[in-house]
Amino acid sequence: MNLPDFKFEKSQLPSDCRYLLGIDEVGRGPFAGSVTIGAFLLDLHTFDPQEFINLGVRDSKLLSAQKRQKIHEHFLNSGHRFTTFSSTSVEIDKQGIAICIYSLITKALKFYRTNFDYCLIDGNYNVNKLINTQSIIKGDQKCFSIASASIVAKVDRDQQMDQCDKDFPDYGFSAHKGYGTKTHLEAIKKYGPCPIHRFSFSPISKAK
């Protein structure tokens, strides 16, 4: 199991970097709901890697919902700076998932503007046009900044899907968060798609 290593993370940064922004997305693959990015800002003058090691910060997919929530609450109570941005299923259908994610990344960069010196983004995005920005494949497994961003994004999107479950109770969104599980597909077949489904995704477009 790969865990974040600050030595690796630091090796990717310019020597004068103080404020490091980590960005990650969740919700690329589901058939319903938003795609969400998290942006997490670290002040490297005060950042203590041991704090994050003790918390168990790592790729959000490797954590239970309860563990993610506990870490998220610690981030809030400790004054860490982070935010999330989302694109709805309607926006995904209009623009495409890749364009939505890239737009959310640029929105996060504009939001923090002069508050960060360098940004690490999970994945293999072409960021050549984005100043002081680097993408790292499997960055959520290697970097605390990106792993933290993945956690806050996952907690936010899960909360969105819990609300969707209340709005559209026939689909079990709280359980599968919009992913293409057997239960979800059976519900789509029985009830048809609902307004938060991604109609540009083939399983949904075929069910219309």
C-alpha cells in the first residue's frame, strides 16, 4: 500500500515554495451526481507531516467513510484551509466530464490566486498553460496535499449524494454514491433515470 511521503512531495517543489496547493477530483465515473474537486492549502512553514501520518491521511479511496469524516473534522477544527467545487450532472452532459474537471481545477487556482506558490494536481492533466502547477499520476497515494484534497472532496460529494438519496429515494444513492452497482442499475431499469443522472453516459442514455 502506497502512503504519502513528504520527501517525495517536497522534491517536486521549487525551493522557495511556502504555500502548497493540492488538488484532486472525485466522482469521474459515477452514472449520477456531480463531479467534485478538493483544493487543500498547506503552509510548509508550519506543516508537520507527523500530524498527517498520525491522522492516517492517504488516498480517500483507501479510507472508510467514518475515517474520512474524522479526518475532515480535524481539518476543520485545526484551521486548515481547503475548499471544494462541483459540476452538476447537467453541466457534465453539456460540456463533458474532462472539460468540467479542468474547469473546476482552474476555478480552484483562481480562488486561491496569490495565496499559493505551487500546485500539485492528481492525474496526468496537461497543465503546461497553468503557471506553477504540476500533475502527478497517483498523486493521492504519494502527496499529503493531494491526499488531503481527495478526502475533503470525497466527504463533500458523499454528503451531496446523501441529500440526493432523500430527494430521489428509489435509487439508493446513499449506498453507492451514484456508481454503477448492480442495485443502482436495477433501479434505473425499474424506475428509469432521474434528473441527477448523467444522460451522456451510455448506461443512462440507453435507459431513456
